[in-house]
Amino acid sequence: MSLRFKVLPLRWLTNFSFFLGTFASPRPPKPSKTIRIPRVSSFSDDQNDNGKSQTTKNDKLILQVYYPTSYRPQTQFKKRKSPSLRPVVVNFHGSGFMLGSATDDARWARSVTEYVDAVVVSVEYRLAPENPFPAALNDGVDALLWIIHHSEELGVDPHKIALSGFSAGGSLAFAVPIKLGEEMQRRRNILEGGNRQQQNTLTSKEEPSLYVDPAYRIQFIAAWYPSVPVDYSLTRPQRRATNARQDKNLPAWFTDLVDTSFLLGVAEEDRKLPWLSPALAPAEMLRKYIPHNVEFRLCEWDELRAEAERFSERLASDEVGRKGIGMKVIEGTTHGWDK
């Protein structure tokens, strides 16, 4: 049986489960707006593409936007007012890179808009196995680039960006800024190096001038029980062995399916790429692209807890020197406790 036919029943069940969950109180809010943006980066043509993505030429990347109830930037712009720009939280949903959708965290998004007065943009990244690594990563980078360069249209401040992710999305919250930073550096090197042929590859995309050196600042990362946060060189048995409650581990058949689907076509040596295994990134790269303020929320009985704890310790170490690392273990919980 192909991977796709193994995943599809799980995808249907997950979607149905979330649908039933929408009837529970409090009801999740609907997005304030849905935006479909073109995939304009060259990432799918760049290094580490395994050639298995099924994206079509006219495919769009969907962003679900949640505004604070008192904030309507489009109305303020129509009245020619100068709205104060809100912080923006870019969120990546969970479910193992092969399930879920951008509206799964709608209740959480409402809490952010109400208590933080920020705009939440949740990314509908492509799913495996139809679109294995690096499709989800590339979509995250494209989404962030679009938000940065359409910040005024969205009513957000590109210098006040936070990244958030649940489970699999938690790993994207670290991988996306690393990949974005390295890609921007690569493009600057091309433009400054005078290689005309390479420069033409940067100017052949839609809105090319906007996607070379964006002005932005990532201020904060929130990682909620990050899945494989950070080190894909570890095996699943190694991860499972770290859980004090073996009976609380995710089913082995499920985690094996996640890894097989997401890593389809990825060579063994590429599992240590910094945008696939951020925990293995050079310290200089982490200092450049990961902000000082990072918060981890982990589950007590989770096979991924120990891995996330090690990563948080490395970020706070003298080697990397992030000054605002916070971590809290939610007692008595298993992976995905809030779902």
C-alpha cells in the first residue's frame, strides 16, 4: 500500500475530529480573512529539493488571518487614517507534517488576539507524503516573506514578529528563520558577486526586488511540545526510550509513518541540515537567526521532551548565548495535550 493511502484515512479522521470539536464550547472563531498568495520563492528549485513535491504551477499558499476584534486595518486605510501597526504571530499547526490545517489552532489564535493584541497568521503549509521535506519549510519561508513585504496591507509591524508552532509546527518555528536567513545571505552574495547568470535567476520571479533583502525582526519564538524539534539524526527508539512513561508514547506505527512520509527521498546525510535538525546547527547560525526570547511548553510524558530540553539548554548556554530562554513542563500531560 502506498504511503498516501495509509495517510488519507488518518487525514479524514483528523479533519472529522476537529470538525466535531468546533461544536464544543467555546466555539472556535472563524478567520478574519483568508489570503491566497503565490509561491514566488525559488526554494523549490534550490538545494535540498528531493523532487517529489506535487505542487502545480498555479498552486497557492493559504494564510488564515485572525485580527483583534477592535482592529480592522482595511477600514482604517480606507478612511486614510494611519493605523498603529500590531505585532504579528506567524503560526504553524501540528500533526506530524502529514495531517491538520491552519485553522486547528483557532481558539489559541483568539486568545492571542485578545490578550496580546496581536495579529495571528496561520500557515496552510503543504503536507506529506504528497509533499515531503522541504515543502512545508519552503512554504513557511514564503509565508514569512510575504507577510514582511505586505505588512502595511496586513496592518502589522515587520519588526515585531513572533513565530509559534505546535508539535511539527514547533520544529518549523526554528527551521524557518534559519532557512530564511541563509537564503537571504545566499542571494546577497549573488547580487554582490557580479555573476550575471545567477543574478538573472533572482530577477525571474514575481516581485523579485522584494525578495532579496527584507527588513524584518523576529522577536520571539513559542514552541509548543515541538515534534522532532531539532535533531532528525536521532532514531525513534532513542526518543521513545527517554519517556518515563512508556505507555504514554505516541503509537510507534504512527511516528514511523510520520518519519517515512516527511523524510521521503531525504538522504541520510541530509538529516543533519540545520533547517531540518536545528539542534545541530552551528552556534554562529543560531546566534544570527534565533531570537533571545524563546519559550518552550513541553509535556511531562512525551518522548520528545528530553530532546527539547537539551535544545533549550544549548540555546541558553555560553556557546549560543540566548538570554531569554524559558521552559515549562506541563505535569501529567502527553503529546498534544491541548487538542
